[in-house]
Amino acid sequence: MIGELAASFATMLAPYPFALIVLGTVLGIVAGAIPGLNGGMLIALSLPLTFGWNPLDAIALLVGMYVGSISGGLISASLLNIPGSPSNLMTTLDAMPMARRGEAARALQLGIIASFFGGVVSWMALVLLAPPLVAFALTFGPHEYFAIIFSALVLISSLSEGSMTRGLIAAMLGVLVALPGLDPVTAQPRLTFGFDRMLGGFDLLAVLIGVFAVSQLLADAAPGAKAEVIRLQSSRLVLSLGAVTRHWVNLIRSALIGTWVGILPGVGGSIGSILAYGAAKTLSKTPERYGTGCEEGVIASETANNATVGGAIIPMVTMGIPGSIIDVFLIAALTINNIRVGPLLLQDNPEIVYGFMSTLLVANVVMLIVMLVSLRGLARLMTVPKTYLIPIILLFCVIGAYAGNNRVFDVWVMFAFGLFGILFRVMRLPIGPFVIALVLTPLAEFNLRAALISADGSWLSFLQRPVSAVFVVIAGLLFVMPLVLPWVRRHSNRSAVE
Amino acid sequence: MTLIPTKTRRAMIRAILAAPLGLAALTGPALAQAYPEEPIRLVVPHGAGGGTDVFSRLIAAPTAETLGASIAVVNVTGGGTAIGAQEVARSDPDGYTLLSTHVALLTSSAMGANQMGPDSLTPIAQLASETQVIAVRADSPMASAGDFFDAVADDSRPKLGISAGAGNHFAFLQMLMNVPDYDVNFVPVGGGGPSMTALLGGNIDVGTFTVSEVLDQVAAGEVRAVTVFAAERDPALPDVATATEAGFPIEIGLDYVWYAPKDTPTDRIATLADALETTMADETIRTTLTERAILPNFLRGDALEATLAERWETIQSVAASIR
């Protein structure tokens, strides 16, 4: 195996495939960094180009795009207060406050290194542990999915700074926005008000672009508004090794969470980063600092979302099961060349499996170098007057909202939620709980209902399956802990005084 | 600007805006002779990269060559094909907006998501079909159509994976139509891909797929194809008996059909059907499709209308049983 992997590295590092990896990674970073555009779109658009290519060249380009796009979103999250892609949601919560404090360069560098670390850990999982991990992941049914999402909900329930009531209102609105469309279990129209364009519901991406990008841009463009100027000081472009290594526990934990979430089919990078952020916050000694610009938050989110990439490739190369939406495109690029992506892939086309492995690592290294080197350039980008920047970004938002599903309706949804986002600012409702509820609700609903149907309505079934039982218990403990801990502390303090 | 009175300016703007419309009206009759002259938009109401999308693109490329006009494939998803299908139904019936889909058009209409129904569209041609198959994990005792029909009738209550209201749900319901007291647990898992994941992980007992969706897992010995619902054995699974052989004459397939909006001129429908017929007669295309377990099955004109009407009736009666 080592020999084959080495041979594959030699193949992919030849000038042409390597150039494609670099091209893919750079394009991915750019698409990821531009609010509105994301990796899925870029890859969907590039897919027809690769038809007729040597499959390894297609892998070089597309995997490069995949890795680049999930990393690039960090840039706009740090500098514009807009997540470049849904998987950078959590990054924004801390990267932006850091940037406001003048630590934009630090947030970016930590995020880039965290991204690289997450990529490498998931790469190791792909190379060393793929078959047993997939065997375990396959046993996950609706019960386990729901239990995990449920614990994620509890983990982040205290996410919003400030008023709990406002946080809950925001989260409930998020649930409400996630409900319209076809009921996932009865296939009947729900909350569509007889308007057939609502049958697809509110597109997640369109809503996210709306509440983050459009509302931010509208606020910046408002008469009299003084747009924030984020400065990247070149003098601070060197980060000491210790600044990274002291986060090693967070890095490893977030990378493992991200890898595992990546392996689970149908769960994406955004969930990986939400879970890792929640875990980091819960286990932190100073959870109140999360959301106010703490390094740990940026690191957890960026490590985990990059780790989902390698994770998602694992079930695809071992069982032919796409771990993410982007995997579907990767599979399409191969099937068009008559390569069957299934359990026999390693046996019939080992060069493809090793090609994925070597490309993934190379793309991560390229991403690290390209992003670190381009920091100075980014600093210059920030000096572009908002007068020019806002219309351009808005244009990309419109393109992005449309390109997701080729529906003009989604563009209107985006603008409507831009106004909604302004309303949130005016009413001082936190945006975090809203978007997290929006992302998690469809998965939580579908899996809860599917689990109950499959168990003939038995709620006990959640405790009868070991994995789901563990998560439900963890969620229960997490729920009770914040209520009990202060009492315990008070009690122990008093006894100490006595 | 201020030199021109507002009234005149409005008239000018109106004239400018109306110009393209007027042009279209003038050239309308001329277009009837020279069709197609512009790029054709082919709406695929299924996700990019999925089976229907790849199939549509495979067919679109050579067909565009025959027609001498490019075909732009556009994925418009949502509402179980209802959004894309209704968008095409509302387009101008000029042959420049087409739809490529399968039974999902009928199921989403029968479930009420697509309010306009299949009658809002004119079928151009059916191109190919995939055979429906049921599959179980390799360690399952179920080995024949007989075993399956025993299992659904006894008290074992097998878990059947479905995507509610979609093709695989209707396929199961069609299989069960003549079983008087079936007792099964329809577990919502999703389409072909998620069904396979659920089957491999033991979260469902039986899944229904098209042959291409199970082929690799069958070859790897992970799952067993129990029976195919076709008149003849599928060339890709020659060892798997048909349900008909076992005494259950049920045929279920996934048939790819291209549609145009209702009232599209018949000569344009004919032009398109001719081009598609040429594509489907091409040996390279036929081989490419057969390698993917997609069986060329060309139909047009009255034969197609009759077949679709029959399918629509079946789907409606099945839908009536669950709504």
C-alpha cells in the first residue's frame, strides 16, 4: 500500500496534475471567499469541463476546488463579517470580533493553520482507517443522527451572548423558516400558502446570503453609516509556533469531530463546525468568551470544516456512498469515464483511490501555502473603498442565490432575508441561533420522524440503541450541567470558607 | 435629458422595451420553418450529478449536434420535480424550453405537489428505461419474489426504505397492489443512494432500486438482488429471476421521457422527436447506456401517448390508496 501511495504521489506531483491541483485550490479559495459563491457551485460548473479528461486529472482539479473552497470562506468571515460559505458560519462569530479588535491577521492565520491541520488529520483517517470507520458509520440510522443533532442543539443552546429570551426567539424563527416546502415524510405541501414556488422551501444558501451578506451590505451602504474598516497590519503577519501549539487539544478534538461528521452521509461541513464549536465551548473554562472574538472558536470551526472533506471522501472510496453533496459531483466525474464508484473501486481501480488520497494531501499543502502567502494581498484588498466593494459583492450574492437551483425565486428570498437580517439588528436578536436552527431543523425533523416510524412510534427506542443512548444521555447531562454547576460551586465554596 | 419632455421620454422607453417583442412577433412565422435557431433550454428537475442529470446530458450532446442548436442543461430542483416541471409548463410553447424527467413527474402530480399535472406538458419521446429491482443485504434469507411476497403478508413486518411520494415509494406500492393485507413498515430514508446506505447499515430490510443503483453492491457481494420487475431478465443481472417467472406478473420501470410545454407546434415536436430518435439509434450511445444498465426503449407519437396515459392511471390509483 505504501508503495502504491508513493507512486500515486509521484503521478499527482507531475507538472500537469500538480498544476491542476494548484488551479483547483486557488479557484476554490476564491469561490469560497466570495460570499454567495461556494465550492458546490464551482464544482458543479466545472464538472462538464472534466468530461472526457483523464479521471485522475479530473480528481486533481475537483478535489483541489473542494479543499480550497472550504478554506477560502474564512477570509470573508474574518474581513467582511460574512461567512464565505455555510461551513464558515461559526468562524464568523469569533473571527469578526477578533478583526474588530485589530486581530484580523491573527484570526486568518490561526484559521488557515487550523484548516490545514483538520485536512491532514482527516487525510490520515482516510489512509489508515477508512474501512472500519465506514463499517461503523453505516450502522448509524435515524436514531443516531437525531441523537447527535439533538446533542448539538443542546451544546449550542447557550450560544448567543446576552439575553436567553432573544436567543430562543431567534432560534424559533430559524425553525419556522426551515419548515415550508414538501413535508419530508408525507410529501404533502406544507406552509406553502398555495404558492408553488414555495414547494422547494426557502433555500438554505439564499437565506444565509440574505441574513449575512445582504443585510451587512445594506447596513454598510446606509446613508450616514460608517462602514467598518478592517486593517490587516503587515507587521503582524508572523505567528509564533506557540500561538498554535497551545491549542493542540482543541485542534485534535475538532479534527476528529469534523472527520467523523464528514464520514456520515448527508451531513455537511456546516454541521461539523457547529458540533466542534459547541464541544469546544462546553469544555472550555471560559465559555462566555465564545462569540466575543476568541481564538478557540475560530480554530474549532475551521479545523472541523476542513476535516469533513477528508471524512466525506472515506465512504465514497470504500463503499461508493457519497459523504457529501460534492461527493456526488466527484462520482459523476468518474462514472462518465465508466469508472464504477462502489465497493469494488479499490479492487478494480486502485489508482483512483490512491489518487484521491495523494491529491487530498497535496491540495491541503497547496491551500496552506497559497493562503499564507496571499495574506499581504488580502490586506491590500481591504483598502478597496466600500463604494466599489459592496456592489461587486452584492452582484455575486445574486449570482450565487440564483445559481444554486436556477430559480429566480431564490434571489427574492435572498433579498427578503436581507431585510429580515436588518430587522434582527434593529431588534438586537442574535443571528447565531437563527442560522444554526435553520441548518439543523430539517435534519432533526426528518431523522426524528424516520426514527419513530421505524420503531413503530417508540420513544424508548432512542435509549435502546447504544450509540443514540450515549448521545441522548450526554445531551441530558449537558442540559442539566449549567443548572447544577453554579449550585455545586456555591456549595463547595461555602464549605471551603467554613 | 431634460430637453426631452417626460411624455415623449416615456413613449421612447416604451418603444425601446417593445422592440424585441415586436421583432419576435414579426419573425414568428419565419421561425416555424427554421427551427431550432436559438439555444434550447433543457430543464432537468433533478439534482446535478445524479442519474437523471447524467443521462440527460449524455443524450443532450449528440441531439444538439443533430438539431444544429446547442442544448443548455439546467437543473431546477425542488418539490419532487414540481418546481422545474411547472416552470417548463408555464414557458412559451415554442420548443425552446424542454423538460427531461421520468416517473417523478407523474408521482409528484398524483401527490398534489405538481398542481398542473402531466397534462400541462406534451411528451416528445421516451428514450430509455431502467428496470426496477428489490434488494436485500447478502445475509438476508429473502432470495426470491415468493419470499418477498410471503414476508409482506406474514407478521414479520419488514422495513421497506422509501422516499415518501417519490418513485421508490410508488414502486413498492405497485408491487403490493394485489396483496390484500400487507403489513410493512415504510421507513422514510430517501432515494436510491440513501436507501442503499440504509440497507447496508441494517436500518431497512428491503430497498427498491434501479438496476444501475445495485449493480456494484451486488458484484461486491454486499447485497442480493431479489427479483426484477420486468418482462424479461435484465442483461446486467442475468441470474436474477423476474417476478413474472415466480408467478407475480408485475412490471415496473423508470422511463426517461422528454417533454415540451402543452401547445408546442406539432412540427417542432416532430423535429425534436426525429433528432432524439437519431440519437437513440446511434450505436455508441446505445453502448454507453447499456454499460450503465440503462436500456434504450424509444417511443413517440400515439404509442407514447397511450403508454403514458396508462402509467398515469396506475400512478393515480396507487396515490389514491395512500392519500
